[in-house]
Amino acid sequence: MAGKCYTWTENCCADFFMEQGEKQDVTGLLLAWGEGDKDALDKLVPFVYEELRRLARHYMRGERKGHLLQTTALVNEAYIKLVDSSRVRWQDRNHFVAVAAQMMRRVLVDIARSRNYQKRGGDFQRVTLADNVAISLNKNEDLVALNEALEKLTEIDERKGKVVELRFFGGLTVEETAEVLKVSPDTVMRDWKFAKVWMLRELSA
């Protein structure tokens, strides 16, 4: 019994130190990025992507019709797990969420495609461009269609596309989105209102 307890404790300690080391790495990269090290972003992305992918698959495993998937919760959970938040300034957290929003979009669209949500007659993932930034299941509008509409919007107006990505896939508030994009909250609100009308019309078509 003692041997088994020792092995269990040893493994737990190893996992703990690996997790702490990962936090140190991501926090250091965020701090370096905030100080102007552009290469830090390229090193940060793999950490974020893999963690969001793991969380999204776990979160959607027990999914059922009518279920709401809060992308903000996934991004925040990834942030808490990966980052030593006591060392990272709020502005850097916004930077992290901006990267995570891009990754979350890729992860969710990939999962939707792999589970054939976009096929006629199958289950579709309905998206809601409301201020609560939620995703629910429905047969009418799906996540893949939203992604395609967002790509079209970005081609027309890159900033408006970024506003949708940050607010919908990152769950940022108007003020946080404004800080990331370095524009006023009023500009974000105008972009957000325009983008919602444009994308809903695109999805309806």
C-alpha cells in the first residue's frame, strides 16, 4: 500500500510541476509579447490552441439539443489554467483572449465539421449573435455557416470582422474589445451593430 501511495504521490507531483512549468512558460511569453517581442506570439499560439481544443472537446462531449455552449467560459478556463494571472497585466490578458478567440473559432468550426453538423438532415449548431454571446443547437443556422459569413465580412471590413471574432468567440465586452483594437467603445458598438445586421442577413440568405 505504501508503495502505491508513493507512486501516486510522485505522479501527482510530476503533473503539478509540469502544469506550473507550463504556466510559467505562457506567462513569460505574454509578458514578453506585452514588451514588444513579436516572436513570443508564435510561441504562445500552440499552448493556447491545444488547451482550448482539449476543453472544447470535453465540454461538448455531453452536449444535448438545446444546450448552450459559452465560449467565454472556455477561454477563461484556458486562461486560468495556463497563466499566472498575478503577473500579467489586464492589457496582456486582453491580448491573450484575442489570440484565444482566433483559436476558439478554429477549434469549434473544426469540431462542427468533424461531427457533420453542416450536413443536410443532421444536427446543426445554431449561433446567436446576441449580447450574451452564446451558441445553441438548432437545425436552421450552424457554426460553419457563421464562420463562412464572418470570413466574407472580414474581406469587406477587417475591423468589423475582428469585432465579431473578439466578442463572439472571445467573449470580450465592448470596452475590452475597444482596448484590444485600440479604438473607442462607441466605434466598437457601431461595428458590432452593423456586423450583426450584416451577418444575420447573410445567414438568412
